[in-house]
Amino acid sequence: MTRRELRDTIIRLDVSAVSFSKIIGVDDRTVRRWTLGECPIPAWLPRFTGLLLQSKLTGHDLRRWVERNTR
């Protein structure tokens, strides 16, 4: 997965980078570093994001999950 593919995936999921970081359980600075190309994207991330996209959850569903599970 390239940094551009990651950015596009976050957009397709209709969540912010901060919400995305909470969904996958990493610091939001880590996601920022991945999207800027400052750090390598882990090998597991393309599969995980693929599963998220296949789940057909909406951005609203994902944001609601973040609100309920990351307080």
C-alpha cells in the first residue's frame, strides 16, 4: 500500500485521519507519518483496510463506533 492509497482509503471510508487512527488503534501521528511517507506502512494495513471497505460500514457507522469505544 502506498501513502496515496492509504489517503484514498481513508477518504473512501469517510472518516478523518484521527478517527481512522482510533479505529486501527494507533496514534494519529503515526497515520500522519504514513500518509506523508515518513514511516513505512505496516504489511497488515492493506488487508485490514480492505476488510473495512468490504464490511459496507458507512463513515457514520465508523465515526459512531469511534465515539462509543474511544472515550
